[in-house]
Amino acid sequence: MKTAKSFPTNFLWGGATADFQYEGGFNEGGRGLLSRDFETNGSQANPRHHTLKLPNGKVITPRSSFILADDVPADVEPVFLADQYYPSHQAVDFYHHYKEDIKLMAGMGFNIFRFSICWSRIFPTGEENEPNQAGLKFYDDVINEMKKYGMEPLITICHDELPMNLVLKYNGWASRKVIDAYVKYAKTLFEYFGDRCRYWLTFNEINAVRGFGPTGVRKADGQARYQAAHNMFVASAKTVKLGHKLVPGGSFGAMFAMSELYPATCKPEDMFHHLQERRENWYFIDVMGRGYYPNYAEELWQRHGFEKITIDPADKEILKTGQLDYIAFSYYRSNITKKGDGWFNVGGSANPYLDKTPWGWPVDPLGLRYCMNEIYDRIQKPIFIVENGIGAIDQADENGYVEDDYRIEYFQQHLSAMADAINIDHVPCLGYTMWAPIDLVSLSTGEMKKRYGFVYVDMDDEGHGSLTRTPKKSYQWIKHVIETNGAAL
Ligand code: BG6
């Protein structure tokens, strides 16, 4: 049996980022406002909030639900409060550091870089007829800079965000109007960048819609969430079809959050609960990867308290003909579940066999191999690991240098598990983009101190710092792994 840590010669090695966590420049180049721009920073103990104003002028700060908080009145207006820090505004300023950052990525040997395009940089309100030229120019410059180093772009069209106008005017993805706005946006990207960009993702972690996710829908009960998800499925399928026409050699996936999930015990009730909870994720992958709603969809909807969603007659054909070419996923952790746990069990019960990061995320390298196998067994399309990494507290010395042996250990174990899935289990895997090449803002907490990068960025949780970039110890380590195409693992 072949057990060497070897990878296909054309294996794609790189890093991944998201615009509102990385890019900044929120009021430059004609960029419109995003739902994310009104989200404060937070911590594990203090959740992030949106800042909103009622018609009577009263300010409310509901807990953020990633796009806009649930259960807020329809007539709120977003506001910026002087005493709050909004991490998306500056993020770590890729907007002004892209040349330096791309050079640092090239220094690690990346042949691909996954980034998301900020929708409101291209269509500030989502509704313009013509795109914002300054926004297109920024990404044009980024792509050309990458190409200098032989790096392929992997573009996330929509990473957990919406132009704020679409959230307020249409109640986000609850409305089919947003399907049209999205397809127009995606078409523009294909027309401008399709000659240089082959790899695309229609959505980031689309299955997160079931719990807290990126729908922009207010007062989102189960039915509203699954209706929003349906509208996103249709938007994705239409976009894949369009991409096949407009992008020569293009390959189109979507990204799913794949925390592996184990039953807490072998008690039959826990096993069955695990099957049902697993289907909460498969639902998304099945529809987008196989092109039709699975047999268990109605049972799942009933579990969430409703009987059906509205599916236009033409939608079935669109889903069938707009299937994904590959399945991309993020993997950070595994969880366990048992009967009685809720249906969105991200935290799960504690797994006694696993250590946890300082943010309580269980570390489970074998879970990655398990996950790769599970997805391929089911969908039989190539997979792409587009996020994996460890959020840790780094102690930088006076020169900004970090000895991050814990990060090296994490990647050593996870990359080895990936190699086993490829070499022993023969799972076809296009590539691996680590989260994240360079420190950036945490999505869940808005913190800077939850660091993921191979490069340290001098910035604190309130945005203070020189933004100087300094490679960490792990930078040289990953460089060596990539230059040996994994043989050094
Ligand atoms: C994924 C997201 O869920 O996890 C990223 O796609 C996010 O945007 C990453 O940053 C890690 O999560 P966090 O909350 O630690 O930043």
C-alpha cells in the first residue's frame, strides 16, 4: 500500500481569505456598504453586535447573526456609533498592501490564492446597471499581480455578505430579486476576469444558512431560512451554467462548512440522531452537488416546523443543469452529538478524546480524512479543501517574529491526514488553501488576537498597530512542505 506523503504534480497549494476580514478600504474606490460594515468587534465572552436605529431614533444593538440580526423590525436603519470599532472598515488593509501580501504568498510557494470579491465594491447597492469601474480595477490589479508569480486565482463570488441595500430593501435572500442581482454581479465578474480565472466558488459555507448564516433575512424562522437557501441554490445553479458558457475551461464549486460530526455513543437513538443531524449538512451538498432535493427534505423541513418551501416550476431544471463541478469545503474541527442536542450543534458536546484550541475548537486531523472520504463517497466529484487552520494566540517578539510550533504541528497533522485520503483512499482532491496566509480578523468574534496566519500582522483588536507584516516560524516550514510537494511532511 502506498503511504508516502505525495501529492499529484498539479496539486494546488495556497491560502484563503475573505474580503471583509482582510481587505479594508471600506469607503474607498466607490465601494458601497455591506451588511458586515455595521458589525462590531467582540470576543468569545462578548458576542458581536449590529448597530441599528429605530424610526424613533432609538439605537438598538442586537446580537449579530452574521448578516443582520434576526428578529429586528423591518424599518431599522444601520448606524455607525462613535464608540464602537467595526473591523471590516480597515480589516488588515489588503487594499493597500496587496502587492506586499501577494509577494509574501509567492514566497511560500503558493500556486493558488483564494479570495472573495466584495459584492458592494462592484455593485455598491447591488442594483446599479453598470459596475463600479474602480472596484473592477482593484481586483484586476490584484489578479495581474498574482499572475506575475504564476498564482491561479480561486474566487469566492459571495463570502457571507450582501450589499446592505439588498438586506434592507428586499429582506436579503428571502427575495428572488436578489437572485437576479447576484447573477448580474457574477456575469460581470466572468466577463472581466474569466479570461484569467478558472476556479470559482459561488458561495462560502452556504450550509451555515440553517443556523445563523448569511441570508440577510430578518425575523428568520426555519421556513424563511430554507426559502433563502433555495433562492441561493437557484442563484448558484444559474451562475454555474453561465460560467460554463463565459469562462473557457472554468470550474465551478461552492463551499460547505464541514465540521465532522460523530455520534456521542452507540446507543441507537444517538446514532439515528447523528444521521439526521448529518443530513442537516448533506441537504445543501446533495442539492448543489447532485442537482435535486433529496428524499429526506420534507422530513427535515417538518423537523424545523414547516411543511414546504416555494419552488418555481422552472427551478428543478435549473438545479439539475447547474450542478457544481467540484465540492469545496472548510474543515477546522469535529463535534459530537446525541439525541436531545439541537439541530444546529456547532459546539456539540465535549469529545473526551480530543484537545481544544484556546477558542474551544476540538483538533481532529483524522476527521479531515474522514470528511474527504465521506463527501467523495456520496457525491463522486473532485473535492477541494479551501479552508483549514488554527486560530491561536501568538506572542510576537520585539521584531514581530512568532515561534508558532503549535501551528506547525496542526498543519503537519492535517496535511498528513489529507495525504492519506489522497494516497491510501484515492480521493480525488484538487488542492488545499490554508486559512489564512496572513493574519486577519476573526469572523466569529471580530478579534485580531485569534490569529491564523503564517505571517504576523502588527494590529490589535481595536485596529491599532503599524500593520507591518512579519513571517512567523511556520512560514519557512510551509514553504518547505510546498516546495517538496508534500514530501517533507
Ligand atoms: C469559516 C469562514 O467559517 O471559518 C471564515 O469561512 C472564518 O470566514 C473561518 O474566518 C474561521 O472562523 P473564525 O471565526 O475563527 O474567523
